[in-house]
Amino acid sequence: MADKVKHRICRCAGGLLMSALLLLPTQAQAQGASHSVTTDGITVTIETDKEEYKAGEEVQYSVIVENGRDKWDISASTFTYSNTEGLTAAEEGSMPDSLPEIPSGESHTLTGRLVGAPENFSGSAEGGAAGLAVGVTAAVVAVIAIVAAAVVLLLKKKKGAKAAALFLAAALLAGEGLPAQAAANETITVRPYVNFTYGGQEVVIRAVMELKMEQQLMVIESEDRKTYQKITCHDPSIFKDFDGTYYIFGSFLTGGSTQDLYNWTSLDARIQGGFSQEVRDQIKAWNKDENADGWNGYLWAPDIIYNPHMEKYCMYLSANGDDWKSNIVLLTADDIMGPYDYAGSIVYGGFDADNYGETDAPKVLGESEIPERYVVNGIANRKWGDMWPNCIDPCVISDDEGNLWMSYGSWSGGIFMLELDEETGLRDYSVTYESNEHSDAYFGAKIAGGSYASGEASYIQKIGDYYYLFISYGALEARGGYNVRIFRSQRPDGDYVDLLGNTPYFDRLVQNFNLSVGVRLMGGYKWRNFNVGQVAQGHNSAFVDDDGRAYMVFHTRTANGTEGHNVKVHQLFMTKEGWLVAAPYQTTGEALKPDGYTVSEVAGDYEIIRHELDIDYENLDVNQPKFITLTEEGKITGDYEGTWELESGTSYISLHFNGQEYSGVTVSMEIEYTTIETMTFTAVGVNDQITLWGSRCP
């Protein structure tokens, strides 16, 4: 299979920028003056045909760029020169200023000719000394000028970054699309130089080259390619029906079905057709959204369960409104496709003294007048979100004892939890809650978030011995930094913690998009067989199938500059320490090998993606592969150096490099969009909870 995989040279505008060539005096080198500098596998050599020249004599020089970096190409480029005082082009065109694309493993040589004016290089001792003094003075001035320019540029970049961030935020809020940006994969800076003597004067030619690098794509032969039937469904919630069919339901009452978790059929029209006008009006009774597009434009993130006590399919649906005036309604049906009947509302948000009586809050609280806390932090003074949730994004689960729970909420006041009545599917009015920092008598127990820190789309799933809480941080747009975090608890209502012991609470406003709180299952990434990176993965659901395999279902956007999105499913695995990690590729039926793999089966060359937290999501940045070799002797070589080992008789793998230990599992998978099967691993850092994916190069 390996002979069917080729490397395609990726062409990207960009290039080689040479800033000012500093000319500093030093001793001449040996005959055929030459000096090489190597940075990150790129070697640049500047050499002259002689080590010593008379004044007025022509200097023949070469600039040799060697690309020794595996699987990375240097983009085509142009650059500018700045030479020692008095050295100029021997004739027009004798100072070439462009490089072609230089693929990995290849090199390119530029040749040129320079000459010095006799009046600047007399060749006498006195002239040489004078020239040297002038050279030193010019060099010092050049250094000062360049340092000053660098400081100004740095300041401009800092201000520009803030301005760009503000511009992006404003454009997104205004609903304006931003053009796609061609991502410069990486920049390598190389500073080559060479020493020689001209007119009795010792000189140094220096260069600063900023080489724009483009990672090579992996090209798959047509017979090895695999396509998936995709659908668009925002905020997908998964449900497996009794006949084995998987269904997802999403915002605006969209959805689909599948038999294999990667080929989907859209069911938008059928789902929306299961609501009569009467039911639509009942759902709308509390909601006051004036900006919704169509009758279903304000209906978000439904969650479906089958309630055996009621013998009904129960849909818990967000009816989003202005000024937090949202509620979560229960709809029931005898068939998963409907028609659905209105059963009632679970919880109301955004009430004030005038409409407090229209909610069930008086019944829950036993108070006919609105309590003062909902006025102090209320709608009128725009402080509702300081304490209270936006009542959207429900997730309903049944615990091991058969108790029914619903988590809900978004940003603002945080994520809350209520117990439901198993017989009615509605709120259990016999359960009471305290009112304190992390609880409210009406809204229930707070389990995460608060203070307007990002966090929405809570989803809870029991996997193994723990309940795992999934939350999406960031804003849902492609440039919004959307990403899924997980915490775990032995109870559905918490307390939840991440691998490092952090809780999901935020009692003050924090910009947590890239914060190391919660294990981030994945960030923006791009495998070498992807034409475009994947970003803003989030608002997931999760489930454990009949065979015990666990999965995460989510929507993902791409780094192509649009807001297009589609549904993906990745299998979830549990590390030896009981933490969930996501498979590197979308599922196609892979399974862990019960007795694990041998060292020889796992060893080999890998591309790995380390899901770094500090990612420039506003510019559609993605993590790209680095390359390592897992040797049969247990060594890690390549871009990272360290050790690795397997636990005999299991799928567990541990890797040690950069002072970090990663714990995970090995599994054979199909490379996404192909039929090529390869060994992979997925792991999480036990000290930094950074996730790591590996895929053996075919």
C-alpha cells in the first residue's frame, strides 16, 4: 500500500523575506570563503569564489538553500539585499532576488556578482583602516536602526493584533463574512553569513531569511479513497432506536439517521413536519424572540430519550428568547419522527415581577411575589446573566438507580441541574434546592460555569465508573475557538473535576477559550491527507452502544473561511487512569484489540498532532503533524526525543518526551477519507492534560 501514497508539493503564496544584510568587520576565512547555518533542518550557505579580493575586483558569490526538513517544502519567494558599503551589483541583473519552491530533500543555488568602487576600497593599509572605520560606523548605525525598527514593528504587531481581534469580533457580531486566509504553516528564520576580505578590508555579509514552510499533503490514489455521506446538523444529539437505527436531532429541528455512524441521511423535512400549528403555538407561548428566522428559527438543541414509564419518546427542546426569556419544553410522541404533543415546560428564564406568575416559579418556591434576588440580578437592570442561566441546551439522562436528571444552561449564569419526575418527564416538584453560590431554589444545582465565562451545550454520559460532563468552551463560529472539554464525577450532579483536579466552576469572568481547565478532546487540526483543517468542533452528544463502545457526536467547521459545518462521530476510549480520549479519525467501525498489540506491530514512523491549547483560533490556526519514530527498542526519535512502552495484554500505551508523560491506547483505524488501515494512538498528558494523536505513516 505504501507505493500508492505519494507526496504532493503544496504551493502557497508567501516566501523568503531577507531583512537588512548587516555588514560587520571580522577576520577573513580560508580560501573559497564559505559559512553554513542550519536551523530546523534548513541549511543556508553563503560562499565566495575567493577569500581575498583587490579593490575593484569582481566578487562571485553563491547562496545555497538546502531543504533537509522531512515532509516540508519551502515556498517560492523573493527577497532583497543590503550589502557592505561600496559593494554593488556588477551589472544589472547580477544580484538574483528570487527562489523557486524547494521541496523537501532538494536544494537551490543562486549565483551573483558584486563589485566595490575603488574610492571606497583603496587596497592600502590606510584605505583599509579608513574603510574599516566606516564599515564599523555603518554597521553600528545599521544595528541601531534595525533594532529600533524591530521595536516599532513589535509594538505595531501588538496593537495590530488587538485591533484585528476587535475587527474580527465586530465583523462576526455584525454577521459579516470574512475572507479565507491562506495559512502560513510555519516560518523558519535562518541567519547565514560569510567572512572575506575586499580591498584590504575585512567584511562580513549577513542575511536574515524568513522561510515560509508548507507541509506536504499526502495524496491518496483514487482506488484507496473513501467518501462519506454527510449532513448539516448543528448541535447534534444522538439517539439509538429499538431497530438499531441511529438518529440525531439538532437546532432548528434538523436531523438525520444512519446505520453506520458515518453515512447520514437528512430528515429535516420529516422532523419539522411532526409539529402541528397548535404545538408550535404552545411552544411559543413563553418565548419572545423577535429575531428568529421562521417558526423553528428560535428552537435550539433538542435532546431525545425514550421514557419507559411513559412509553413515549420525549424531546426536551430549547425555546430561546430575547433578554434570557427562554424556556425548555417537553414534547412527547409514540414514534421518534412524531407527531409530537406539547407536555409542558420544565424551567423558565428571564421572568420579572410582571410575568413571574406565568411561570411555575411560585409553585416551586412557595412565594406568590417574585423574590428580591431575581430583581437585584434581573432583566430590568440587565443583570440576569450575572447569576442566573439562559434556559437552553438541555441534556436528559437516567442514572444507575433510574432517577431522571436534566442539565441545562449556557454562558451567563452557568450550567444547572434539575431532577425530573420519571412518571411525567417534567420537573420533580418534590425535590428542593438550597440558594447559595452554586445552587438556587428554583434553577437547581449549579454544576459548571458562571460569571459569563464561556461554557454551553452540557452533555452528561455514564461511561465505565464515572459520569462524564462534556462542555463546549468558546464561541461557535469558525473563528470563535469552539472546543469540547470534559470533567468527571461519581454522581450525575457532581462535583465534577478534570484530570488536574480543576472544577468547571467560574466565579469570576475569565477568557477560558484556551485555558487549561477541562481536558480538551481536540482543537483545530489538519492531517496531511486533509485539504483543509478542521476547527470549532463542539456542541456534542455522547452515547455508549450496545457493544460497550462509546462515541462522541459533534458538528465541526473547517478553516476555509466559511461557516459551513457537518456532523462527525469519533469513538471515545478510556485510558488506564480512567480519562476519555477521542480517536484520531472519525469512526468506521474500529475496535480495540482485546489483548493489545505487540511492540513490532506498533513500532514505526508516525505523524503526531499535539493539541496545543494556545492556538490562534481567530486566524483559523490549526495544529499540524510533527514526525517521530517509535523504535522497537522503546525509543522515540525525530521531532521529539523520548521513550515509549506498551502494557502487555492490553491496548494501553505510554509515551514520555519533553518532560511529559502521555497515557493512552493503541487502535488500528482507517485513515480518514481512505480505505487505508494503519496503527494509531490517542493519549492525554498526565501532567498537563494536553491530548495527543498519532497515526503511523503508510
